[in-house]
Amino acid sequence: MSSNIYSVGLNHVGAYQVSGHPYCKGSIDCSSAVESIQFERVSQWIQVVNNGVADVYVAFHPDQLGAAGPVAGKINHFRVLAGTASPAFEIKTDRLYLVGSADVDVVAGLTNIPASRMYDLDGNGINE
């Protein structure tokens, strides 16, 4: 008997077409150190809500951020202004790095793809 085992992977279109499994983590204090958010599954989309009074910086690679904010010369991060929210970005990742604000929420829709299948995010536009 033939065994055709099929499972989801990073290029599995159906994993991104269905509604994402909800993920939310609130009241993250990343005002004095970089906080790493690790997802159990690969994201379909993410949104960062900054409820604090200071801007928060978000990156996909730890080399971009230091305890006080972006590392000098590194420009591959984005900023969410105090009291605002980012758009819901359709991004495939298994982690985020945050620094700058004392009250941040992260909301995401996760696929059924295990985080172990995600490749390391590096290179042009990520950590250079």
C-alpha cells in the first residue's frame, strides 16, 4: 500500500487562505530591553498595537535592535508610534523583536505550519 502523507509547508497556499488561528499577547513591557515574541506556528498576518507613551520598534532579526532602540547603522525595522497601531501586515514569520514601549500588544493570525519549518530571516531587508 502506498503512503502519500501530505502536510502543510511554507508554500502551502491553503494554509494562508483560511482564517488564522488567533494569537494575542498583551501588556508587553519592552521599555528597557528587547522582547522576543516566539510563535508556535508560522504567522499569516501580524499587528502591533502600541498603548504606551513611547514609540515601539519592531524587527524580524535581533541584530536590528538594542536595549535603547535601533542599533546604529541598522535600518531594517519599523516603528509604531505611541498610542497607535500598525496595519495588519501579511507576513510569514515565527518571531518578532520589540523594544521601546512599556505597553505593547501583539495580535496575529497563525497558520497550521509548525514554526520549526520556518527558515531564518536574514539578508537584505532583514538584518543588513
